[in-house]
Amino acid sequence: MRPLEEQLYPSTPGKFKDKTYYSVNRQFHRCFASTSTMFLWALFLIALTASYLSFQSFMDSGTRYLSSTWGSLHWEKQVRDSAQIHRVNGMSVLVTGAAGFVGTHVSLALKKRGDGVVGLDNFNNYYDPTLKKARKNLLNSQNIFIVEGDINDARMLAKLFDIVAFTHVMHLAAQAGVRYAMENPQSYVHSNIAGLVTLLEACKNANPQPAIVWASSSSVYGLNEKVPFSESDRTDQPASLYAATKKAGEEITHTYNHIYGLSITGLRFFTVYGPWGRPDMAYFSFTRNILQGKPITIYRGKNRVDLARDFTYIDDIVKGCVGSLDTAGKSTGSGGKKRGPATYRIFNLGNTSPVTVPMMVGMLEKHLKVKAKKHTVDMLGNGDVPFTHANISSARKELGYKPTTDLQTGLRKFVRWYLSYYGYSQEKSVK
């Protein structure tokens, strides 16, 4: 007898078949085959999707690396392009604090004459960052690239010096302001001391070592009563933490000059003012409040003596900064080791014509054509000094420094810029 299987599913044509059972079994096999196929297709699609996502992520990361972050290929190209020198015997300068008041003007002056300029700024919010961004846009329009970063970032500084063999560093990055030090003292230590040391370390290790020009301050003269202030006067009586950090900076730079052969020039600025200035400065805040119809506070010293400042116009300060770069001797170190003595200098950069604060307010009233609402009070113990007055004989002799803008002229130029930048007009009514 034939096996049962052959009886149920005979292969000979015309023989009997159980069609119902056969049909169910066939559908089952088809279904199983179809499910297996779908499963394989699903696995394939999942793998394909995963591969695409991985590739897209790789491309996105690559694009970001190529275009934005510091250290990327595009970033490196921007740094190199900005550092290109376009004049015979020109210099390549790293300007720290480049989006700041003095930094912007110095960067523009250097670029205009064909020097290579790379800026560095952390765009902190000590005052309105939008003003710094506007300065950055101004610099970008002149093909000056600003690296956004902190002066304490040693890795970033090392990368910059690896990309560009800077001949000079113009160090203007600092936490400014006398009174703010009472609110946030750590910011002064972070920027003015730790940041300075981080930068000097980078310069020390660079090959070749750059010559350094940096911004000290007239505040180092502190409570001195002898006037005008001379570079040979004592500077061991600071009246504020800000002044103390600048004095510390002078001692620190002297140490790096002595040990590592860094060529260093320190500049003691005297009350710098002008277009694109700092909003925390008195002349700037007075202008804003006068236009807005708000009262201004005028401090006076002991025995009701008016405070006086050696106001120095920004263009004159720029001339002193550029002159310092041009006359700076070369650093003598290599690989962090000194090979000979290097230049160490300190200069006052002032106007030599102190003006009292009430007189300055009178000039603003004249240019703004608005009367100020004045509130006069005795000077607080907040670190301010009663007067400043620069002896600039050394800068005149060594740098050819000669200020040419008096306060009346300088304030007129500032007011013109202020009204334009903030959208005022002389005919516009003040609210």
C-alpha cells in the first residue's frame, strides 16, 4: 500500500487531491515566505536609515568643524587671512580686547596702513554687548577677524600662535572700571591678573616671541598728590582694586621681561574718550541722561574741590599705541628661554590739560543744546581719585607722541557720533 502522504497528495495527473488541505498549507508557506522577506526588507531599511543618519551626522559635524568653531579649518583660514600683511616691513598683530573701545580704534588704524590684525574678545556683559557687536561689525567690514574667546583660554592662545607667527601683541583686554570692582572683584583678578599671565605664557612659548604692548592705567598713581604724574613717581598707593590689578600687571610684565626676554611696553592711559566709547564712562552716561532729561550726579572732592581729569581723545591714544608698536624692540627669548636683555618701557599717554568735571558737563550742554539737571555730591570712598594729570615728556621723546585734540573739539566729535549711533538729531525733541 502506498504511503498515506502519496494517497493524499498523489503526483500522477488525474489522481485524487484534498484541495482544501492543500490550499491552506500552500497559503501558510506563502505567508511564511512573505513574512521572512518583509523582515529582511525591514532590516535592510533600518540599516539604510541608520547609515544615512550616521552620514548626515558626520556631515553636519564636519560642516560645523569647517565653518564655525574655533580650531576649525574655516576658522583657521579666517585667522590667516586677517593676519596677512599688506605693506612692506609691516607687522602682524594680535589685538586682545579688539571689540572694546580702544581695541577697535587701534585695530582699524593698523589695518588701514596695511598691517595684519587678528582680534580677540570675550564680549562680556560689563556694559551693553550690542555696542561691542556693532564694533565687531565695523571691524569685519574692514576684513578684521575677531576671535570670540577668553584670554584665559591657554589652548586657544596656543592655537592662534601656532597658526600665525605674530610679530606683536597689543594687549587691551581687561576688566575696566573703578567702582565695579566693589561689586565683582573676582572679575578683575580673572581678567587683569590671571588673563595677563596666561597671555604672557603663550607669548613666552611662541617661536618667534612677539613684542608686547599692553594697557596699564593712570590709576596706578593712586593717591599721589604730586602733579603732573611722571613715570618715575611712586605707584604703591592704589586707591582701588582696579588700580591694584594694573599695578600688579606692571610687576608681572617686568618679571616676564627679566626672566624670558619678552619685549614689553606698558601704557598708562589717562581718561580716554571719543566715538564708540564705553557707556560706563562719565561723559558717555552724562550724555545719555542729559538727552533723556534725567539728572546727572557730579562728584566733588575734599573741601568741595571739583574733580579734574586729563581727558585724552581716542585718536591721540591710538597714535601712542601705534607708536609704541613701531618702536618696540624685539623679544630675545626662544623656546621660553632668554638669550639676552629685552626692552622694558612704561609711558604715560595723556593730554596734559586737565579739565574739571563741571567744565566738561558745560561743554556737553553746549554741543547737545540741552541743559543738564545736576546733582552734586561729595565723592564716596569708592576708589576714585580727585585729579589726574599726565607728564608725557618720555612718550614725546621716545614715541613722537603729541596729542592734538582738546576736550571741546573731542566732545563735539563724540556727540556727533552719539546722536548718529543712537538715532537722535539736533532738532529731535528729548523725551
